[in-house]
Amino acid sequence: LKPFCFKVFGPEAGWQGGAPTFSAMSNPRGGVTLAAAVAMCCCAASLTAPSAAADPPCTGSEAAAPFSALPEQGSDRRCAVRQRVARLPPILMQFKDAIHKSNRSRAAHATGSTFSRWCGIAVNKEQGNDYNSEDLAAAAGIVGAEKLWHYNWRMTSEVHVDNVQFVPMIKEPGNTLGTHTSDLPVAFEDGRGGVVKGWNEPDDAGQAGRDINLRSNPEAFAQAWTSDMLAAKAKGYTEFIGPAMAHDTCWLDYFLKACETTAGCKELVTYLAFHRYRLDCSAYEASPENAGWRDDLSYLLTYYRLMQKYNSRGFNIKGLVFDELGCLTPSYTFSGEEEQLQYMKQWYKLTLVKVKMGDADMINAIKSTPWIMPKGPDAHSGRSYSLGMCTAQDGGADAGEDAVRAIQSLVTTAWFSISPGKNHLFSGSAGQGISTLGQAYFDACKDVAGGGSLPDIPVPAPAESPSPSQDDDDGDDPLVVKLVARVTGKVLFASSGANWGQGLGVGSKEEHAEDSDWRLVRVATGRYRIISSYSDRVLYAASGSNWGEGLGAGGPSSAVGGDGEWNFVPQGGSHLYRIVNALNDRCLYSARAGDWGAGSPASWVGDDGVWSVEVQSSSATPAPATPAPATLAPAPTPQDDGDDDVLDGKRVQLVNVISQRTLYAKVGQNWERGLGAAAEATTLSGDEGVWRLKLVTGGKYRIINEATDRALYAPSGSNWNKGVGAGSPQSKVGGDGDWRIIPQSGHHRYRLVNGENGRCLYAALGGDGANQLGAGSPETYIGADGIWEFVFVH
């Protein structure tokens, strides 16, 4: 690129350190042609002035001055920009004001992604329901505008509130109520973000499915979906909510099966969406004895397993979108407020919100609930799709656990709030405020800040009653980590002796061994304060700025507001995350070119926005797990050299050194079913938590469960939490059941690395059973939760 840039903008083109000539790119009207603009944008990253001297460092008053007060670049008084704004070569300085104006305009309209907005409203302003911007503003006043989104089954909306995101819809193949897909407005303007909704209920005869061909032949429409979403992508949209299902989960399965083999289709399904209306709301209870509650859990379970299935087949589905839910009477009119309040309390607040908030009692109740049954059959079973084919299937032993994961995978919800002449979330006439139902909904949904799946960072919960001497932001025993950029390998640091925009940066681990440690203090589910252990400063990204501006670390922590809270968004590797500001969707990055900052919308930040969270320590010492009933034997010698003669034939418990979870295989189950790591070993029966080490060829071992004779394996075609199991008979377990046992520092501590594919077994803190148990590759991505202590037993 540099030779081209110098050819176009260098001395040969008339650039002698001043203004260039544009012999081939001049616009007759005196402007710059599109070709020139594109070339300048491309060259900005690679070209610097041939004779430009390095800017002097900021000193004195300049160090504290805002960027706008500093001398322009090119002045001999210019110091290095505090906030690390990318420098423009002189050729581009004449366009700086226009560029900055464009960026400010885009930033004013960009409202991020639904991924960080749990609270949604499905509502239009038609049929006499008197819905308007005042109603939306009243909702935003409860929830917070940055946490709220709305849609109306249209491409545009007349209802606007600053920082509340509107999500447009392509309602059916090719159009929205007669408006062609090509007329979809561009993303990131007029309150829109980068998210677009796809077809509305293609499985229902009253919506997009009124086209009988669409309703009865889902596999024939994968190309139509691809065309619609490519048109949206061309308008700047980056996330695509899949066809929203009314009830027929099998339709979606067969559609995704066809999408899998349609060029470009897999990349255009970012979320799976579905709707739910109940006729039994007055009698609904969040209880295993309630058939309606089990039915709702089964419904969510089906979508979760579809997401898992297709992600294992090459999709990258980020989560589930529950964007219509409500209550109907048996005659299919809308229920009264009392019935809706019952459903909202029992299903939305006591079930969905409690699980998203990590409520142990509700999670355990779901895990132990029988008759959670997903719909089927599987689209890959060989049967052709037909209307009405979907029926309940056996959910297996992990149905309850998967139902919990389904709720945790929800990224957003939207209550359906309207019927002709009535807006149920608001008081009636425009401007009269929130109804009782609306108050209940917005009060419940605001507790789930940020949406998205729970990250598996092993951070202890904050203390319920901190002592008055503690900082308000300090929970009990926060985890100490280093934040390492995956692309550049640089660590984030905050030096002492400075504050706010000063002394924050990225650099090498060696140079910043001390000031690159950070405490993660959880303030809500999935949301954290990131506090420097060295300088006690809180990381923030100001809402009024973007990219290289407005990023800092300030203290005291009480002076840092909501822009000092961050969501950790898992990226498919052990402790790999995007770190996204919970208030403004700015995503932290460290770029290859050397610049760093926090950019919004987060979807515009590439792979330089992925960080490895490297655990350093916690002031908490994990309580040791109570060993399963067994007689402990003296440790054989030599202790930690991995000697084959020492380990062969030994019976051990495998206890994770970080999470203190004990690996087990349940009796009566096989393969991927019934394998887990128990947070409490006392819950295991007999020898379910005891394993026999059997030496095979090449210094590798079979790890065989004593209670079940099942051999541990991790197949080569999967990664992380996919495909790990224990199978019997052992003769059917192949080379992916052979493991290398690699000694680590400490007393009888080892990594278990699959001998066929290098996947390293781990069990993260905060999980239980199969949750957050997996085997990841490459091994170097696995942290300390990939180390196991061998407890030898007779």
C-alpha cells in the first residue's frame, strides 16, 4: 500500500510537505472525487509525511488540556495527543473537520446492538392505541435509555427517544408490508443500530406464513433469506435476527438445514428468535408441578439445542431473542391485566430474570424438573418436513441443565404490549405514563443489565453486606487478572502518580509487570468494574467520545459513573472475551497498527477487540471439595514426574485446582450424557467420581470411570464445551480417548491433554455438572482451570 500512497499523494503527485495536487482526481466542482476519498482513507493508515518530526511529549498545562485546546498537527508546539487519537498525514488534515463532523454525526445516531439491551418493547402506534414518544421516554426513564430497544414490525418508526434503539424489520421475503427490501434505511442513523430483524412468523398463516409455500417448505427459502440479509448488510447492518417463530420449531430446524448448504447464509443468522403466547396465564406458576411452566422450559430448550447443533455445523449464532411474549384468552383475545401480571411475575420475573441473575434456587429447581421435552424430529433424521410434524421428544438426562443454559443464552426479551385500542404497558391515552403491568415489566427487566450469556470468568459474587470501611465498589475477594490483547499480545496498564486520561495504556508484559494487574469486581450479572490493583483507578470509556478519545482510569472510584462498568462477552475460547462498556457499547481494542481505544458500535471493532483474561490470583482461597466416600491412599512416589509406572493402574479423584470441582460420570448414562464436574463431591454416589488410569501406547492413558467403566474422550471435530464425554464399551472409544498426563508445579497437579487433538480438559469456577466443563484447543488458551489435582484412593 505504501508505494501506491506515495505515488498518489507523495512528491511525484505534487506533495512537497504542503497541500498536494490532485491531477487525476480533481472534481470539476472543486471537491474531491469518490476515488480520491477512498484512496485517502486507505492511505491514512500507512502514510506519514516524509519529513515529519516526532511530536514532543505533552508537558505542563498541555498534558492536562483537552484535545481541542492543543495546537494543530504540524505545529512545532504540538505534543503527542493524550487520548491517542490516530494521527492524520498532512494530506488528510484539510479534510479533518469534515471527517470529525461525520464521525460525530454517526456517533450521535449509533445506538449499539441489542446484545447489550435486555429490555425490549414490541409495539406500534396504530389502531387507536395512542402510543408515542412520550410513552417510550417514560419507559426509558425507568430502565435507562441505553438498555432499551423497540420495534414495530416496520422498517421505520415515528417514535424516537435519544439513545433508545429502534430495530427495523424485513417482515417477509423481499418486503415489509409492500416496501421492498432495497428501501430498508441505512444502519446507525435516526436511532437505528446495526441490528435488523428478519421474517415475522413464517410458520403462522396469519403472518409471513400466509404464503403457503413459505409455511410448508422452509428449505426452499434459504436463498431468499440470504438475498434479504445481504441487502441489509449492504446498508450497514452487522447482526441479523433470524426468522421469528410463532410455534413450529421444526420449521426453523429445516430452514437452518438448508441455510447450512446455501452460500453465504450461515453468516447471516446472528440470533434465533421466537414468540410465545399462553392461554393459561391465570393459573400459571413457576413450579415443576405446573404443566405450562414445563412447556415453556421445553420450548426454550428446543431453541437452545438448535443453536448448539448448528453452531457445531459452522454457524456463529450468538444467542436467543425472545421478542414477543404475552397472554391470550381461550378465544384468542388479549387477556386482562391481572392474568398478564400473573404470567409476567411467574415466568418473566421469577424464572427468566432470576436465572439471568444467577439465582441458585431457581436454577436448581429447573435442573430437577422432569418432563422437559424439546420438539422434534431432527431435520437431519431423513424425514421430509410436513406441517404439524413437530411433537415432544425425550429431552434426556440433561434437559433441565440445558433449559437453564437456554435461559442464560437469552440476549433480550420484548413484551408484546398492544391490542386494538389498548396499549397494555402504558396507561391508555398518550402521555399518561406507565401502567401497573408496564411498571412490573420495566422494574423486572432493568435488573438484567446488558443482556447476553453469563461470562465464565470465575469472579466471586460481591459481599451482600460490605463493611463500612470497604470501598463501595469492592466486593469480597475480587479476582486479579491481566487483560492481554489477543492480536498484539499487549497488556492494559494504569500507572500510579497519574489519573483520568493520563498514565493509561497498552504495553508489553515485561515492562508493565506490576501496573497491568486489574481487579474484576462484579456489580451485576455479567457486569464488572475493572480496577487497577496498582493505582486503584477504575477503567472507564466516556459516552461523549469514541475510539481513541475519552478512555481513561479514574479515582476515587466513587467519582466514576456508569461508564466505568463493563460487560464481558465470551468469544468461543477459554477466557477470551470482548470487553464492552455497559453504558455506551464501546468495545476495548488494541490494534496491530499500535493505536488503542474503545470503539462504538462494538460490532465495528474487529479481532483486535478480543482479550485474554489471564487469572493472576484471588484473595479468596477456594474451599476444598469434600472428597467422595473413599479411602485415601498415601501418594505414590516419585510424586510429580508423571512416571508411567507410578500412574498406571492408579485410582484417583480428579479435582480442578481453580474451581474445586470433581470430575464424574453418572451410572445409567453414556457418551456425552452424565459427564460433569461437581461443585460438591458429596452429591456423587459410590465411585462415580473415581477414575482408573490405564497406560496405553506412547505414554498416553485411558481415563476410565470406576462406577461405569466409561472412558473419557474429546473428539477431534469439536472444541471447548462441545463433544466431551465418557463412553462404554471402551472398544468403541477411539484415539480421542487417549490422554497425555502432563505434570504441573504443585502437589500431584497435572494437565489432561487429549493425545489425538491437543484439547485440554478444564472446569471453570462458577459452573456445576456439565456447565462450563469442556476441553479446549490450542492448549495454550487454557488457564489455570485446566489443571487437575490427583487425589489417590484405594
